[in-house]
Amino acid sequence: MGFRDTALLAALLWPLGAGAAPPPFEHRLTPQPVAERTWMVEGRPEELSEDNGGDIANSAFIVTGHGVLVIDTGSTLAYGHALRAAIAGVTDQPVRWVLNTHHHPDHVFGNGAFPEAEIAALPGTRAAFRRHGEVFRDTLYQRLGDAARGTGLVPASVDLAAGERRFGGYPLRLLALRGHSGSDLAVLDPATGVLFTGDLVFHHRAPTTPHSPGIAVWREDLATLAALDFKVLVPGHGPVARDPGPIAATDAWLAWLHRRLRAGAERGATANQVIDAPLPEAIAAWPLARYELTRSVSHFYADYERRYLWGEPAATTK
């Protein structure tokens, strides 16, 4: 299916009475088969911008035989409709379920393209979306301009819990973790061995840390994921992998980040000094490395100063 066909199908699938129609999506969404019944759409290793139209995070879907299950819906309504059209190019089964791995805007604001589906998330994710959703929506409009047109707040309405759940008879194992956003869903498909990690794992892109409860918590979650019996890994950002390498790489980044922040705090460095110091060659090779370091300093450094400079307890540095 070509781009023009995909855009046309997205427009035809737009439900009547759903509000302002989204603009045509300017980027081709190409589902990549990753296992039997399973596809992934890979986002760009970039930050949100008008140039990429918000196409920066991975989405995935499983054709269960009882309907399609979508994991994350992208940054905008336009992306969501392009994803819906891409799915229709693979299967004629309807989308019956959407799972949001966490509340960050690049993963949930395409929800509005699936009004007939059950949209589900962990309770903590639903609560976080209630707290931050309006600010996230405003940020999307500021950064994406017309590409965000029509995008509104469509939160998950169903709670998920850890354990096995069947979707129309199709079993998945759900894991409730929290290292990246405070409430993070990972999904293991025992039939295919595919592990969907959400943003607990970044591959070939520097991890982003807003809302993380702490580096140590995140690393504990990565150890949990590494211990699972999986064959294919679909990260929240970056290409699919068939080994645990992306888990180890994300953990290595976080370990380096902890050392960098602790060393800076112990010597009394300013936040700008921590940011501006040279990066190790291996770290500098990651896309958005300096950008994400800057953000992580803003998220964590005050806690590191309290613990390592002033000797006060700080939860995020444990």
C-alpha cells in the first residue's frame, strides 16, 4: 500500500462526529514483521518537531485472530490514523484493544484514532495522564504546529493489572513496572516470545528520564526484563532486537548517568558543569546524548546534590 493510499484510507476510517479531522500524515508508516502475527512501526531517533510530525516512538500490533491489539498509538491523532491505515493494510481484523505502556505524549495521543477499541493502561498510568495530559497536549501543539491538529485528550478507560490476561482468548503476560515513568507496562507474548518493553528500554537512542522515580528503580526493572524468557524485543524507541543487548545498553547508560551525577555532586560542580563536561566516546555516539543528559540533570541533579554534597537523603539516588 503506497503513502497516498494509506492517507486516503486514514481519511475514510475517520469516524463521523469525532471532532476536527486530523491533517494528512506526512510520513510513511511501514509495519515491520517481527514474529508470527506481530508487527512493529519504528519511530525516528529524534525529539518532537514539526519536521517529523511527532513520529518518534515505536508502535506495535498483534493480529490475534480475535481482533487486533495495538501497543501504543503515537504522538498525534494524525499518526494514530496513519497507524490505523497501516494496520488495515496488513489485516482486515478490527482493532479491538489498545494498550498504553505509559503516559508520555509520544505514546498515547493517537488514542483518538481508535474510538471503538477498549483502551487500557495501568492505574498509575491513567492517574499520571490525568495529571499531565493537558500540559502534554499543549506542548504537542507548540512543537508540532499543524501536525497536532485535532489531537485531544483520549485517556485509557480500563485498568490493567500484572499477570496473565486474555484478549478475546489470546493470552499475554502483563508486567507492572515503574522505572521510566513511575508506571510502566511491559508485555510478553508467550506464544511468539516477543517482549514489548515500552520506554523501559531504548535502542540506539539516549534514554529520557522525566517522571522516573530513580535510576536504581529503573535498573531493577531492567534486571526483571532481562530475566524473562523472550526471543524478540520491541523497545519503546529504536529498532527491534533478537537478543537482550538493548536492555544491557540501557542499563549501561543509566549506570554511567549515575556515576556522572554522583561525581559532579561530590566535587560541588554546577549543573552546567556536569552537562558541559566531555562525553565518553561510546556515550557521545548515542543519538540525542547531550540533549538527554541535559534533561536528566534537570530531573535528578538537585537530589544528587542533597545526598552526595549535603548528606541528606534523596530517594532518586539510591
